[in-house]
Amino acid sequence: MPEPTDHLDVTELVRQFKASRETFEKAFDTFVDARPGELTRFKALAFRRQKQEPLELGSARDKADVRVALEHAKEHGFLGELCSAAGATLFTASPEGGGGVVMAVALTADGAARQGAQITFEAIINDAERFRDPDEVNAGLMRAQRCTCRVVVRQGARRIRGTGFLIGPRLVLTNWHVVQSLLEQLPPAEAAAAGLATAEAWRAKENSAAAVSVEFDFTARAAQAGGVTHISASSDWLVAASRSEGSEHANDENTGVPWPDDVAAFEPFDDFAVLEIAEPVGLDRRFYDIIEEEPPLPRGNMVLLHHPGEYSMRLSYGSFDVAPAFAKLLGGTPARTSARVLHNANSIGGSSGGPCLDFDMRPVALHQAGVEFGEDADIADETGKPLRKAVINIAIPLRRVRQKAGKAIQARMGDLRALKPILSNGDPLIGRGELQEAIAEARAGKVKILIVRSDTAGDGKPYRAVGKSFSKRILKEHLDASQHDVVEMSAASLLQDAFKSAGAILDAVSRGLSASLPPIDSMALPGDRQSTEINDIVARVAVELKDRLVAAAGGRTLWIVIDDLEKHSLPDTSTRALLDFLYAEVSAAPSLRLVLVGLADVDLPSLQGIRAKRLDKPLTHLDSGRVALWVGHRVDGRFALPDAAYECLAGVVTSVASSRVSETFSMTQAVAAIVKNDLDPHLKKRMGL
């Protein structure tokens, strides 16, 4: 058989084009990047074409850009190979061509084998579906299960239930109508000041955080075994919201709101709410980052993951390609609005806010409501009234959420997208998620002071080997040396008066820098720091110290790490007053950060109201749970591995480690050694690294 040919009709291929713009770009760029020579990627070709012939966003523009790319592929001799490899995904069959789609043939470097690859047609029942790797589908479904949660709103004795899913380390996306009872409209002046349209102008009611929580792992097995994970909302829990239009339940007996005559009425309203929860579980569960990567359009077959009624997590299959009788609800085919999409996956009350995934297990929409209803379901609500089954549903494309709330989500989420499982020398970084999150927040300036707590043993002495040096190493690993300067010093240098302590800090930054401090009378700072005059002097010293630290930082961020505070507790002298003033000065200086390692009294009055983050003890025991989470971070979804497998691997590691513990080799050291020398090499091999 002949090799794939480049004598193909580009016009016909464009007419048969069926994939999303994103799918085509990925396939096209894969071939461009793999070939020698100066070939141009899809976005650059599209940008060049748009400058010459501007077109509005939409199908016409997409096809024009695809045409230019296909012509580029034909000119450079890889159009045939592109169609052989990805034809089934990119193109439908020609009506005159006998049915089927362009055949998807895996290309090979073997010349003889390539003789069997040709542009041909194959009988495919559903040309909107491609052949999928079962490992990828399994891994995607496991990830979706870990990311999906039940949302619970308590209103007295009543509990409102919905579904949500992670879109950030601490952020959960659900429907506005699920948490509506805890929200109030912003006054017009505040909404205008915040630049919020009427539909998005909401705030959480005072003291409402205690009424909302989420439940992960609410599956049948976990519910029976007591393994459900309950997490409360953060105090400032509402990140962004947009109310519903109101007619989505138009044919449900519970509402009399008519369906709009013009579906453009949906445009300002998106029925979503982004909640912040108290723990960064998204770092362990791998949240869906709808900001970094634009979600695909909701098309074709789909899956709804949800918590219907009182059921544990359930999965419903359906399609976004609904019957014409239902398509009229959105103005026909194609729909006359991008604000909503219809689907026919089964749902009942409690399903609101569930992720709608395509068959590649990527979230594409937020399930919102049933639109038309049939017979009753086989379960009832809390009043005993049977819940009705929807025969057609409506959902919010995630692109809408990204468009409306992208800035608010990004601002609250920060730049920490995943935990670092391995340090630069190959040592495993197990646990320490709270520290990594805190460093990311400090790096972005959300907090300015990090306090790593200390603890003492029964004899009153500080614990040894609690990983303080490892904490400082983690700090350096997360900071780019071209932008950040980390200076370490011991609290032992700060046992004198405020002026000498300020000089010690400056000399730690740069030897001799203390000479730049304006001198003061050594008798002006006696041991007693209660005098108002002394406090005025110390306050001036703190300002001078801050100014010199800012100057020393230059264009970088300067991190002052004061260690050994558990060993050298500062006496109640002018040095203590200096630090009290310095906390506020650092908090106000964009280029300064302060890290206090070993501080026992983390609730000092001078730290109240300051942008500081208090962390737990540097290290607790490395148990199998932390090792299991580390395995999850390490494989990062590269292959399907159920939670039970993580737990099994971690159990083996901790069991073997316990046999290696001695007076000079702790359990923590033993676990780290086994993970580095035995477990990680096998994971790397399995991942192809």
C-alpha cells in the first residue's frame, strides 16, 4: 500500500473538519514540533492570517485558521501523515465518500510498516468519537472522583445539599442557587467600586462560614467505612458568584418563572459560586485549573459526576447532542446562546454543581438544573415528597465561569499549582504541603511573615531533629535566586539591645552594613523597655533598619530567616520591642519577608493584624498517609493508580522503614531513604522518566 499522500484536497478537508480548535492545534503542533526545520506552529499561522483578513470569533474564523495550517502542512510535506494519525479525530466523512471518517493510523519510524499507512475510509458508527486510551480514561475518572465533593449548607435543622468540584488548592465551584441562602446583594455603590455587574454583586452574610462545608470521598465504600473527608469553609469563603436567570426550573412544579421568549436573557446570569475551603486539599487531589488552561467546549458524549439526593457519589452518562425537540429550548441547533448548554445525563435534586466531563474526562460544564421533568424518582426529599426525574438538563459552560470570575479565582488561588515531590538533589519532599503553600503566598506578597512553630518536650527543652534545617532548605528550593535573596541568622545574635540587634541583622545581610545605621547613645537603651522615650528611639531604629534592608534588596525580594528562637528566647528588652516594630515595617515593605523559625509564642500582640502565617511544628511523623499522598504527587496522574494502590505502596514503605530505625536513624530518615533509593526509581521507570 502507498504511504500517506500529500495530494489531498485542503478545501474538502476543511469542509469535513469537525474537531475543536484546541484539538486541532494540539495535533498540528505535535507534527510541527517533531519535524526538523523552521516550521510554524498553529497560533502563529492563525495570528498572521488574522492580521491579513480579520474575522470575528466563531466557526468561520476557526475554519479559516485550519485551512492556513493544512496548507502549511501540505507545503512542508506532512499533511498526509497528519491525516493518517489524527484523521478520525479531526474530520468527518464526505457524504459522497462512502461513509466513515479519515482513518486514524499510528505512524511508525519503521519504513516497511509505514507502507501500510494510507489515507482511506473506515466504517465508524459515531464519527464524533475517537479511539481512547483506557489508561488515560481510568486515570481521568479517578481524578474526577477525588476532585468532586458534596456541598452542604445548614439552615437550622434543614440541610441543603449540592455538588461541587475543585478548581484550586482551596477553591470549590458549585451553583449559586446551592449557597444562595447564605448570600446577600452588594449595595450598588460597593458593586460599582468593585466593577461587578448586578448578577455578580454578592457577598457572604455575616457569620455564614459556619453554615457551609464540603464532603470529599462521599462514595458508597467510604460512607460505610467512615472514610468521608469533611472540610469547613474558610472565614472569607465567597470568592465570586453569578446568580441564576430564574427560569431554569421553568417546567418544574416548584416554580412559576416562565422560560424566556429570547434565550439572550440568559447572557448576564451564570448560576455559579466559587467557595474557599479551610484546607488546601486540591494540592493532594489535583484540582482542575480552569484559569491556566481554557476548558474545552461542551460537545458530544459526556459524563456527570454528582451526589443525587441522599445517594453517595454517582456517575451518569449522557450527551450534549440532544434531540431537536429539546434543542429548541436554546433556540435550535446551533444554540442561540453560549451561556447555557443542554445535556441528557440523569440527575435529581443534589446533582446541582456537579462537573460535566467529556469522554476524555476533562471538565467542560457545570451542571445546573433539570429543565423538563418526567416521572418521580425512587427517592424523596426531606419532607417525604418524591423527587422528580429530569428528562433534559441545562448546564453552564466552564468557559463562562473562567470569563466572569477568572481574575477573582486567580487572585485567591495564587501561583501554587502543585506540591513539589522531589528536591533538586533527588531527595523526596514528603508532606510539608502547608509550608509550600505558605511560601507561595509569601512569594506573592499575600503574607509577609512566616512563623514556623516550635514545641518542647516534657523536660521543657526543645525537641531535636524536627526538620528545621529541612524547612529552610525547602524555602530556598521554592525561590528563584535571581529574584530572591535568603539571609539566615541565629536568634543568638539578637540577645543585646535594639541598636546592636539591628546591626546584627544588617551584618547578616552584608558584612559591615551595620555601619550605615545612625549611631545612638548606648545609655539610651537600658534593659527596661517600658519607657515611652525608649520606645520612640526603638521605633526610629526599626524604620532605619527597614530602609537599609529595602535598599539592600535592590530589585529582589529579601528574606530574613531568624532561626533558633526555641533555644534563644528573647528577653523582655529593647530587642523585643525592635522586633515588635519590625513586624509592621516588614508587612508594609513590598520587597521584604521575615521567617521566624522556632517561635513558641505565636500569638504575640504585635503580630495581630499583621500579614503573617503561623505554621504547625516543622515536622510530624512520616506515616503511611503522607507517603501515599507523596506517591500521588509524584505520578501526577501519568497512569491510572487507585487510592488503594497508593495506600498499599505506602504501607510497604513504612513497614520496611520501621525495621531500620535505630537511636541514630529515625523513622523519618528511614522512610525518606526507602522512598528515594527504592520506591522512586521504580516510579520513574514506570513513568518513562
